[in-house]
Amino acid sequence: MDNRPRLLGLDYGDASLGVAVSDPTGKIAFGLETIRRTSARDLRATFSRLQTLVAEYRPAAFVLGWPKNMDNTEGTRCAKTRDFQRRLQKVFPHIPVYLRDERLTTVGARYAIGRRTTNTPLKKIVDEVAAALILQRYLEEKMKEPQPQSGIAMRDEHGQEHWYQFLAWKADAGGTKYYAAESDGELSFFQCVSENEDTDEMVLDRADESEFDTLLALFAPEFEALEIDVE
């Protein structure tokens, strides 16, 4: 089985947060639960529950629904979602947050629920189903994208070329991206020195050997999810 790091889909609302998770193959999204709150601004219980889910599923990223208006403009709901995104990033600084257009997902969730037999009241599960639809659309879009180069060729001090296979990437607390790669069974880490978001081009440099243990701890959840033994 092609095991990949999980993703958590989030559908943010004034009184609740729908949560979904991707399967180990990265192809299917499942609704997990709806986290409810009594105050729109009080997110302490919400983040407490998310911390439990993050510890259980160890997601590589959050996919947060972006509630644009039907005419593609951004209204007050987008402003509230952006504020939630900032607070989410403060609580989980090592987990990137990707925004995904969520227009019509609630309608789609109600339609999907209406077509299946369930004894659970609609309002109790519609948010988590909407989160699953947000995440599912994101997964399907990623599968349609051309696959990026999965490795890099580098020359050592003797001029000999080595091919490194990328395993995973993570950003540290300061936002610096690091890539884990292996060559002939040897694990190495590379630091992103510069990146062009328009062309997806980046410059990588080998991370300092003194950072190896720190980066090993940073990538531990990804290595466990990919069943990579680094001992």
C-alpha cells in the first residue's frame, strides 16, 4: 500500500468546526467529527480537541475551507476564516494550512446525507461531511497535477554525482523548509535556500550536520507514517 502522511480537512463555522481526514493512500477523505462551541470567539475547547486529533493522525497539513461568495468575492466569512487560520497556525506552527474553495460544499453535504440512510440528525453531521468534501476535492486536484521531480542529483567534493530520492518535507518553527532524502540507504536533509512561488523553482543546500538530530525529530511523524526506519 502507498502510505502517505494524513491530511485533516476543516470546515470552519461560527458555532462549529467540521473535521475530516484522508486515508493512508491520500485518495479518499472521511468525515471524523464536528467540534461545537458556545461562543464564536472562544476556541480553547476547539483547539484542545484538535490537538488530540493531531496527536492521533499526525497530519502533514490542514486543508481549510475558503468560503468565497458565489460571485468569487471575499466577504465577512472569509475574514473570519482568515482569522481562524492565523490562530490555527499559532497553535500548530509546524503544520501548514492550505485554503480550498468551499463553495457549495454545504449544499453538497446535505445532498450526500439525504441520499444515504442514517438515524443521525442532519445538523449533527453536515459540517464533518462538508469538511470531507473540501478535503476530497483537494485530494482529487492534487492527483491531477503533474508530479513534481521526486529527487535531486548533487555532486560531492570529488565531483561524483549522487542521486537523492525525496521522502518528505517539513517547515520548522521559523518557516524554513527542509527536505528529507535518501541515497543508497543513507538519510540526508536539505534546506530550501530560496524559492520562486511563480515557477515552483527552488534552491536547496545540504543542511549542516549539527542539525541532523533536530531535523530527525522534526521529521519523526512523517517517517513513522511512511514506515521508514531511521535507526
